[in-house]
Amino acid sequence: MEIATTRPGSGTIPPRARLHSDAPQQSLDGAWRFRVSPSLRTAPDEWRDEDAADWGTIEVPGHWNLQGYGSPAYSNVQMPFPVDPPHPPDANRIGDYRLDFHASPEVLAHGRRLLRFDGIESAAEVWLNDTLLGTTRGSRLTHEFDVSGILADGVNRLAVRVAQFSDATYLENQDMWWLPGIFRSVTLLGRPDGGIDDLFVHADYDATASEGILDITAVVDQGGSARLTIAELGIDDVPAGETLRIPGVEPWSAERPRLYGATVRTGSEAVTVRIGFRRVEVRDARLLVNGAPIMLRGVNRHEHRPRHGRVFDATVARDELLLMKRHHINAVRTSHYPPHPDVLDLFDELGFWVIDECDLETHGFEHVGWRGNPSADPAWRDAFLDRMRRTVHRDKNHASVIMWSLGNESHSGSNLEAMARWAKLTDPSRLIHYEGDHASRYVDVYSRMYAPHDEVREIGEETLRPAPHDATPAEMHRRTLPFLQCEFGHAMGTGPGALQEYWDLFEAYPRHAGGFVWEWVEQGIAVDGPSGETRILYGGDFGEDVHDGNFVIDGLVDAHRNPRPGLLHYAAVIAPVAVNVDADRSAVHVANRYDFLGLAHVAVHWRRVVDGEVTASGTLDLPPCPPRSTVSVDLPEESRTDAAPRVADVLTVEAVTTVAAPWADAGHVVGSGQHVTEGHPAQPAASAAEPREDSVGAARFDVATGGLQALAGLAIAGPTVGVWRAPTDNDRDLGNDELDLPSYADRWRAAGIDRMVTRLVDLSAGDGGLVVRTRTGTPILASAIDARLRWTAIADDAVRLDVELEPNDAWTTEWARLGLDFVLDGEPLGADIAGYGPMPSYPDLRSAARFGWWHLDADDLTVDNVRPQESGSRVGVRDARIRTRSGALHVSTLDRSFALTVSRHSRQALAATAHNWELPAEGRTFVSIDLAQSGVGTATCGPGVLPRYRLPARSAAISLVLRHEPASA
């Protein structure tokens, strides 16, 4: 077996389209015999012929290191062995597969037979009945071998030797787990004489004439011809290959994925295809489909399941795409390889704009300054072209594919240019994408990753002003191209922040065509804990010497595809209907952000809630609203009459669907807006209870520290002043706008805000209250915050707390927050809040949050991040009841709102723990009332916290009422 070559695989037939045929096929999936050797040198030479009775078994499709044969490993850019192309390391596991099988009579009835492999990582040598069929390169690409004279009527022995690493590994360094094996299906195909070997459907659409233009090229065995039938269009048994102009055709789009069922047949075979008519083009630096600009509301999608890796499951794939549609996602970049072929059918059916990416990434060469990068080495040219050919030919008949992507993060070079040139000549109906070509020499769109907001604005403005006189020809060409962010908003941990600010820019400039959040799913590996519980692991958890930790845990959904808060906020950012309520509630403005649909399928409902009670509601008459237009609708008088709220007067307007879709029933929210009038709480009167240094009414204090100890029998400690949070993944990393600075987490640690110390300055009772003065400072340094806390008794079970906070002038770092921290005995049972929710929110991550009266269970309070970190904040809270096993603490504001965080874990525990399943049970409830907060940003990839959301040292004040309520209240 040769595993150190720069060439593509050998022995396969030319790549062709994946076709749905009535010709027979036989799955060879199931239990195979299997053995793994530590290296090629130690792997037996007689592996094809020896008795395999003592070998193990393995499921195909599957990865061997997820079935007990070794362990998975994760790295992003770092190669797990020396960058020494084309050589893999000696320590390179070799998996030998054996299957003895009988071919079905249906397959044997045809003289031509093919053996198809849809995915083998990373290189394979394939033998059938002691005949070498050939080799494979391109782990996520289809390889077919002609076995016509080799497949026998009787017992057949299929033997496949797979190398975990090979020369191909240098081209497949794609930010995912290294998971070797035959992980996609193996199939025998019976090919009829005179059958259809390949098909290329060209289904153009002329928007000016409302006319479809259809040309189907069929490659028929022995040079025969094929005929076409599309019953719905009145096309009956016409020769394939003729150009047909079809009036009245409905075009295909992601919003209305109209498909026409077609049959192409010869005398021996019938192939069915679903045809979508559409035209993709660039005009005036805009991305157009069917003559109209489109906006890509996208995600990057890896194929991953926590216990099965990249093994396909049809139900899981459909469900996740339906989940995307429910959250308004209309575009997928298939990062960084073509997905399982059946996923393309789902993209066509459900409606997605697709950037179909070639199985290529040479990112590991970045660590050696791109020295020896295969993209620029002619020795690798055939391998690059082979990968592109296999990508394009397999998926060329899918309407959803609007761009071919050359691959990902492979720098630049002539081999990439050759791929682009071949793809454009082969299929001029689609655009070419590649982010690494910043000069845009061989692409049709200007694509970037994680460009900061200011640069995105500048790129948008380029086409609105004349080019500079010294602009190069390359720059002039780039200015004619639409712009997209193939990756932005790194969805890792608590975040990503500032998505709304990105999207506002995308909407503001005609050149911008949207972007794709990185990434869709957290690629955690699931294992069973000692008690049978599921644990999610990440890089380094399997003993890897080279790994990138939890960088693989960076999805909008978790490994089991449960939405993270980032998905909910992203859905609100990209909602197809934008709703804005006038400040005086006289009218609502409804913006249709669909590219092709009007709003005939949408109803607009309004609801007014005052202090938690619905006082009025109704439905608005929505006038016709074509795509990319806005209408204004008057609101009724009862939406704005004076209500004198104590907490809040909230008007919510929602746009909902009136018809069911495959992904959602009627009533699905496609846009919403609010107007919130904050209330004026009644000012409580002080009680007659005489304050003392150790008590104020129902409150008991520690005279040594001035801290609260109990409130009407509820054990409670605090408040302490806090400006630190348990670092998020984004806090631990460097934003691309602050590469000259340490991470926030490092800055905070250096400033000592994670271990601040408080001393009592003064404690004085009198004048109806107890005044506690403290100074909270950082060790080693002189930075400090002075606090004045005035406690007043107002009832048998409640106290008023007036807080003034003032920092000194010695602060050298920005804060994470400015808050008051309390600790209650007993674990939290949940909380009831009047504020923005129900999901967590931060200053730059709040687009989906709506003001309401929310009931949160214990598991809703924080996010169960695989790597523990700060989570669970709710902004704009005016009233909260925190339920614990020991009782309930009711906190209400007398002036301004606050951000509330309630957790069963202390910040110190969160910061010190590597996995969620390692968090200690602390038996307490940790409550933070934040008067100010920093944003969360997206520094793991992209900019850090935008300046407008940063928190420099500042003063603040708030007045609160704290009340103890029985646990059963």
C-alpha cells in the first residue's frame, strides 16, 4: 500500500452524478471482519488471504476509533505529526476490512457491475477476489470501481486496507476529529447495457420572460440515446439533449423550493431527477438569483453525531435541517467537504442556498509559513483537480447548489486556480467561491472570514464611491464582486456577540450578500460515565499529544442538536420580517426581508401586557408588502392609553405564519418587535423598627463585616461588590481587533479582579437605617471600589437597599460587570422574572430577548456548557423571585433595571473546572444583580467586544427591595 504520494487515487471510473435509478443495487453495509495494526510496517502482508476468524467485527459505515479500536483525536490547524509532505508518520494505524458476501441475483443479472464507496478516511487500497481494484484519495468523495469481470456468482471476498494517515491527510486538515475508517456506505450497482451512466441537468430560468430553459445531457452506455418526461410540464418522451424553452415555469428558490419531477429513460433504465429552474449571476456587485438579489442567512455545517462521528443518519439530517428552517436559516456552507449525497436532496426539497465545498484544506502549512503548501506545488495538481471533479460531478444536478467552493484555508496557488478554471468551464451556471483568494483572481464572490465590523462597512462602501486613481486591476475586479462572510460569529461558549451589528451592515449595503456563522453543531464526542450518564469530551480528553482543546465545541446547537442561546438570538437577527413599533405606539412598521415572497402568508398580532396581565390584543390589517419593502400600519388606541404601570407596560407585535410548512405549523413567529414602558414602583414607607448595627427590621448583619446574614429567616450572605465573571471562551481568546493585547481573561487575572478583597470602612445605625461603607480592592494593586449601602426596614419580611458604588482612579483594565453578589443557602429551584428573556442575554447578545414575565426552572437558569463558564444573565430585569430549597428571595427595583444571574455554581468553581460533569455540588444559590455589564464578543474567532459594549471603570447606583417569601409562596 502506497501512502506517501502526491497523486489522486487509482483504478476508479470517471466521476459522475449520483442518480436515482431503477437499476438494481445492493448494500454491503453491516458487520465486517476487522483488525487494526499500529503501522504499515507491522501490518501483515497476507491480510487478504489469512483466516480472519480471530479478527474482530466492525460496523460499516463507521469509524474504527469510535468502535473500540483506538481513540479519536482533535486538532484544528495543528497537524498531529510533522509537516513533511507527502509522508505520514510511522505511527499510523492501519485498518484491514474483510467481507465475504454473495452478490444478489439482480446485480448479477447485468454484465456491468460497479462497486461504490461513498467515504473512506483517509486512504484505501481495495481488493475484490484477490484482484486489486485500485486506491482512494478524498475521504469524503465517492469512488466507484468497475468489477464487471471480477464479481462472482458465489462467495466474493472484498478486502479493504485503510490508512488513518496518508499523503491525503495534508489536504484534509479541516478543524474536526480525526476519525478513520469506511464511514459512508458501500454499494454494489448492477449496470444495464444501454443504461444511463451520467446525467447533467441544466435548468436555467429567464426571469424577464418567466421561462425555463432546460437542457439535459445524458451519457448512455454504448452511445445510445435517452428520452425525457416531465408530466407536470406536459413534456412527454422527448429526446434528452434538446434545449427546451418552457413558458410559465415556477422558479426554484430557497424561499419557494419548487421542484419538477422528471424521468429520463432508455430501453433498459429509468432515472428520476427533481429539477429546479434558477439562474445564478453577479451583476453590479450583487449576488442575484432569478434576477433578484439574495441574502444568505447561513451556517457552516459539519457532519457530526456525538457517538457516530460523520456516519450519516437520514432522520438526524432531516431534523437538523428542519431546525435550521425554524430558525430562519436559508443557506449552508458544507464545511469543509461535500456532505453525504442524500443531504443534497434535502437541500433541494426544503430550500437552502448551498455553497458546496470541495474536500480540501491544507491549513496545517500555516505553522510553517505555508512552505511546501500543496496548493502551489505542481506535483499535487492532479490530486487537487481530482477532488474538484468528484465534488462537481456528484452534486451537479442539485438546484440548491449555487456555488462551488474550492475548499478552505489552503492559502493560494496555481492548483486552486486550475480547480476554479476547470469548474467554470464544466459548469458555468454556478459561481466559484474560495475565501483564501483575497485578490479574487479566480473567484466570482469576494469572501472573507471574521472581517471586523469597520472593515465590513468599508467593503460595503467601496462600490458606492469611485475607485482610487491608483487602484490595481485586481482591486478593480474585486470591487465588482458581491461580498459575503463565509465565516463570522464564532458560536463558541457564551456568545457570539455583535451578530446584530454585523447584520445591520449586511442589510445596509447592496453589495453585501450575508454570511455564515461558524458553526452549526458542537462536535463533542459522547462517552458513558461510571454511572451510565452521558459525558461530552473534547480535544485532549483522549490523551492526544497534539490537540486544540474545546475549540471543537463551538456550535449554535449542542452535540445532540439542542439549541444554544446563540441560535435563538441569531434567528431573531436574521428573521425574514422586521417589526418596529413607534415610540408613541401610534404605528408599527413591518419590513419584508424575504427575497422573493410577499407577506400574504403572514398575520400580524399585537398584545399589550401591563404588570403581567393582558389588557388588550388584536390582529392588524396588513396591506400588500412585496419582497424587500416596508409597510406601516396604525395601532389602535387601546395599545397606548395611559396604564400607570408599577413594573412595565409592554406592547408586543408578532408576525406569524398563517399556513403550515414542512418545518413548522401555522403560527410560527417570523418576526417580532416590542415597545416597553418601564413602570414607577410605589416607594415603600420605612417601618418604625429601630435599626441596630446587627439588625434592620427582618435583616440580620455581621457586625464584623457589615454583611447581610439572614432576611426574615432566609440565610443569605452579601452583598459583595463584583466586577469579574468566570471567563467565557471568548474572554479567554484574542479578538482579531486586539491582537496586541492579552485576552480579557488574562487582563482580568493580571488586574486581580478575580480575587478581590473587601474591608469594612464604617458601620453606623441611625436616622432610620443602617449605613454600611466598604472598600473592595484588588490584591497587589491599588484599584478599588467604594460602596455605600443603606439598609431600611419597610415591612416584617422586607428591607430597602440603596446602593452607591464609586471606583477610585487606579483602574487599569475594563471590567466584566459591576454588580452585587449574594449567596443563598440551598440549591436553586428556579426563578420568576419580569425582564428580558426567556433565554439568557448580554448587552451585545440580546436580539431574541423580549420583555415578559418569565418562569424559569432550575435547568433554565444557566447554560450547561461543555466547558463551564459564565452564562445565564438576563438583562433589563425589574422584578425577580429566586426560588431555592430554603425559601425565596424577591428582588424588585425602585428605579432602574438590572441584569440578573442565578446559578448553582460559584464563579470560582466555573472558572476552575474543565468539564460540566466535573462541577462540584455546592448546595447553594449564587445571585448577581449587575448594574452594568460588558458584552461577550466573538474573540475566539473574530472581533472582541465592540467599544460600545465595553465596560470601563464607572460609578453606579440602584435602589432595591429585598423580601423573603416562603418556599411554597
